[in-house]
Amino acid sequence: PGLLGSEVMGDLSAYKLGAHQHVPEIKQASGARTLSLTPVLAPMPRGILAAVTARPTRALSAEDVHAVLVEAYEGEAFVHVLPSGQQPHTAATAGSNAAHLQVAVDVDSGRILVTSAIDNLGKGAAGQAVQNANLMLGLPETAGLTADGLAP
């Protein structure tokens, strides 16, 4: 219920608050002890814009966290840490296997805020499967993943 085009057009709605299935995966990949994810359903055929917050164990600046992300993803073909001040947009990742990331630190709470944009039909499970198969078969990680596919 609530997923038909006639129900979602012209509307945004949060879902799976406090219990999203991807939180454990994000915690494992990021090393965060706790984090908060608020997924929002938007009436669009492809793309996910995620906003994730985490409480750091010590005070950090946005520049500190940005530098950590840049270092962590240096040389990664599909993960792009955007320049400071530039926010991810789903349209910029449409038809690709790319993930665009940005970070901020909430000046009031000190929480780290990470935003990401992906095309869930490209970077989603299918793209991830091809990328992993490439690595397991000794092929270039990017094989078969650099062409744009925009249907729908």
C-alpha cells in the first residue's frame, strides 16, 4: 500500500523509520556504532538520495570528515566525494554505477551528516553484482559498467 503511482505522485513520504534494512550494512561499512537513516519515497522512476547521520566519538569538523572520505575512496572508480559545498543530486547519477557523496557536520549537535545519491537501477543490486563478478573473475572492476542505461 502507498506505492502506486496514483498514491505517490506529487507527494514525498518517509518510510521504515528507525528500522531500515540497510542500517546494519551502513554501520558495518562505516564503522559507526550508531546512526540514523531517514529514507524518503519520491515519485521518480530511479534514484535514491540518502541522508545518514552519525554521532562521532570526538569533535570533528566537516573538513576533517571530508578528508577521511576523500582518502577512503581515492582511486575508486564509482565513488565520487564531491567538492565541499556541492550536494549530491540523483539526476547526476542517472544511468550510471556512480555514487556521489558529501559530508557536513551539524554545528548544533556535532553529528556527522552524509548525503549520497545513486541510481538504484544502476548502482543497485544488478550493478553491484556485475562489479563483484568482475573482481572475482579478475576483470577490470569497471567492465560492463561504464555505459549509460536509461530505461525507464
